[in-house]
Amino acid sequence: MKLFVSPNSPYARKCRVILREKNLAGIEEIAVNAMENPPELLAVNPLGTVPAMVTPAASSRKKRSSSGLASMMREIMPCSMMA
């Protein structure tokens, strides 16, 4: 899986914190400057916002909101400490 993030985005930070708290492996973080509209980010999210994630199941399975990504990560590895 690939997670597109920006160091300045509080929404991307939320997802990055969950990744570290759950110690999820196999998720590649790709830092982008969303203000520059990089083509790799636009391919995942035409709005050019972060966070955005592509799952390996299919390129059509894309998540574009921090809440949706957080829910997906919680499902991958449930933890009673996570709210």
C-alpha cells in the first residue's frame, strides 16, 4: 500500500500517527508537496489533497479522507487502545 502524505498536513499526520501506533508494516509513505500538484498524487486523488492511499487489491481502491483511512487502518489491526 502507498500512503501519500505532506509533513504540514494535520490530516496526514493523523494517519501517520496511527501507522506508528499500530506498527503497521508494508505501507509505504510517500511525502509530497500537495501545493505543487505532483502527477503521482493526482493519479490517486484528482483533487490533489493528502492523505491519499492506494491499496494493492486494485488501483481503483483509493481512500482519500483521513477519517476513511483511519477506519481502514483500524480494521487492518484492531487495538483496544485505539478510539
